[in-house]
Amino acid sequence: MKTRALFNRPGWLVIVSLVFAAGASPVFAQHGTTGDAGAVIQLEQKIEEAIVRGDVAFVDRVTSADFSFVHGDGWTQGGRPLMTDDKAAFLKRVADKEYLVHDLDQVKVEMHGDVAITSGRYVSLFVPANRNAAAPARLNSIWFERVYAKRNGEWQFLSHRTVHGPTVAPAGIDPTSTLG
């Protein structure tokens, strides 16, 4: 699986600086909002649904060519992430239907003109294609931060970073009992 180099901290700071240099005051919103903030939250939900369905065409259309997905929170304390996917690697995960569940929770959006930053949690039932058939799927809770940009009038998903997790079996749920 092809992976990308992880953004270094100075690189991430440049991104954040560019967002604030755009001159727009941030606007914070939650689920149920309208306008661009509502459109981003709706797109995020549609992406999660497409991931579960294995809808590669949709995910391909709404992710940028330089898309990056950082798995695991090790990077938040100076360590390494579990892995980092570029667009091709992430689309392969979608095609392989590695996720049977991707349910969003507590999503908030912070608007900066044509840039949106979302944060929240999703619960994921992860079933990698190469796993041992006797091993149960993993139910995980994952807190994230994502970046979207409006390009040519359409919102594009640029980046996902796990900021906490994955944490196995949230709320004491036994993942083996969910496959019943």
C-alpha cells in the first residue's frame, strides 16, 4: 500500500497560518446548520456513507488529488502515526470495503471563508481485507480533525488527522457480538 510522508509540524503550522491569513473571522457551527457550514457537515456524512458502501467514484470525486489521511494519534505526542494514506491508498480501502460502520458523532465545523475545519468522532467497525477470518472485526472510537476547501464552487476533502485513537470497543461494546 502506498503511503505519503507525514506533514511535519512546520508544514502544519503553515497550513493553519494560511487559513488565518485569509482574513476571515472563524465561524463555528454544529450539525443542523445551513449555508457553507451545513454543506460541509452534509458532505462529511455523505463521505462516511460512501466509505461503508464502497463507493470509490464518489470518494474519488470529493477528495483532492493531494489528499492525506493520518491514522492513529501517535503523531500528537511526537511519535509516529499508525500509517498515512495518500488518495490512492485510501481509495483502495474504500474499494476493499474495510469499514462496515463509520458513524459520525459530535461533529463541529469551523469556517474560514473557503476553508472548513471539522472535528468530532466517528465509530468505525474495521474489517481489513487481509485479516485472519477467525479474528473479530475491530470496533473503534476515533476522534479527528479534517480540512476541506471550496474549489471551483465545490467542497473538497483535503486532509484527515486522527487526534485521539483508535480506542477499541467504545462504551464497553464487545465487537464480536456486533457481527452476530
